[in-house]
Amino acid sequence: MDQMTITAIIPVFNAENTLHRAVDSLLKQTRKPEEIILVDNNSSDGSLDIMTGYKEKYPNLINILTEKKPGANAARNAGIRIAKGVWIQLLDADDELMPEKLQHQTKMISTYPDADLIIAPAKVLSGIDYTFVKTIKTNPDFFIGLINSQMGITSSNLWRHSALTEIGNWDEIRTSSQEYFTMLEFVKKGKNIIIDTSLHTIVYEYPESVSKSKLPEREWSITRSKLIYFEKLQEFFKENSKTSMLPKMSEKIYQNLYAYLINHGPDQEGELKKFLNDHHQKLNPKLFVVTYLHQVYAEKVSNKKKFTKYFKFFYEAIKGLNRLYSSYQYLQSAR
């Protein structure tokens, strides 16, 4: 089999407004994938009609698959199980690849034929006005990259099919930080990871997704997932004598606990206390305050380009002092 064959897989759940952009970005590739699998994951809008239209137009390129188990990871795995390509390009239904993405990364494969994973940066734009939000970076130190989420994202990376299969594909229990659980398994298995510094992937951020992530139950789910991931990473460092990484890991755990408490208080008291008992040896006042200030600046200061941001930041920081103090008291009592 040609070692360059690529299967692109798109999980689709109610994506009628963005699916054209994702699929068209694959069709516009200067080096097209050999196969595109669209996985309908319980869509109730017009997504299936759009998928059917693409299938009718490109019958030899596009396949439609149905996965009833909810969740993007289940849909990805359904596509991976039937994929014919040696390499897997995963793409969410609201992502976009630049035209030369696959051509560029297949050239890298020809240079590094033993690669199992190519990690690459991505640009995040507002889904409303397409303004720049941030860049998701890569780090040449994979251990630091795993800690700081600097190993690209699902769609900017290119995954060897056999390597994914060896680790059991995507963990269907995970609802956030999925790619980092997966990449940790790649590192554990000693897979060959190559860094691509070129930016060929765009992801879009929408107000509704941001607002939903700030709901207490949703944010706790995200926080819990991060904490579990950091626990696994911490164990990996211990098992592999990477003790120099442990202070950074503890700081990350504290930051996530502090951020959730500052935003919502002890709403999930049982689980929160367990994490505190497992990890919280003593309160780190400096890190606690720094985390608070970072949260204020990131979430309360909307226009960061204007000079008035400093006044807004100071005002919001003062306004939230009661919230800060109540979280501090809780942490003191949980010690």
C-alpha cells in the first residue's frame, strides 16, 4: 500500500452551517486525500442532506457513515475502523484546512518516513467576524508541550492509522482535552513525533460554545477532564524519572482548581474536595492571586487592544474581591 495514502474523517453533529466549509477545504487541497469519510453522529438538522449531496457529487471519494453513540470520539473511531488510508486527517465540521496542508505534511512524511504523528500549530478565529483570537502553538520539548497544550490540535495534526489503532484509537469517555489524552499515549508508546512549524489549519470559536463552557456543570466537566489528564501525565513523569517536571505539574493542577473555584465556588463539592485532598498540600497564595488576575483579564476585559483595558481590568479585579475571598476561605477550610 502507498505509504502516503490519507483518509480524512469528519464527525458531523448538527453542522449544516459550517459543514460546507470543512468539506470544501478538503476538496480544495493541492494534494487531496484518497478518501473522505463523513460520520453522521445523530444530526437532526440538514447535515445529512448536505452529506448526501457531496456523496452524489463525489461517489468515489466520499463515504457516509452513521454512528449512533454520541460524541465526536465515537464518530472518529467509527471512521478510523473502516478507513483505508495509512494516514488519518481528522477534521471537525467547523474547521478549515488551508489548501496546501496535506501536500506540505506528506512532503514531511517523505523526509521522515518513520513518523507516527505530525503535530502542527493552528490559528483560532472568531466564528462571527473572523477576527484573530489566538494561535495554538507547538513546542519542540514534547514534555513541556504536553503540560502547556502546545502540541497542536486534532485537525492541525496528521495521525498514522496503525499508531492510532495500537493505542486503541480515541478514548470515547473523554469529552474534552481528547487529543492530549491521545498524544500522551503516543509518547508513552515511544511513537515518533515530528514537529511541523507551518500554520495550515484554522479553527473557529463561537460565542455559544464559549458561554456554554462557562456554565458551572460544563466548566466542571472540562476542569475534571484536565485534572484527570494532568494526573496521568504526572504519573508518567514519575514512572520515567522526569522529576523536574513535577513542580510544573502541581502548579497546573492548582491553577485549574483555583480557576474553577474563583469562577463558580465549590459547586461540585464532593469531587472538588477529593482533588484537593489528593493534591493540595498547602495553599499557594501567590499562585492563587495570579490565577485570579489572569481569569479577570482573560474573561472580563473584552477589548485588549485599547488603553482603557487597564481601567477595565482594575475595575473588574476590585469588583470580584468578594468572590476571591470566599474561594480563599474555602481553600483554607479544605486544608
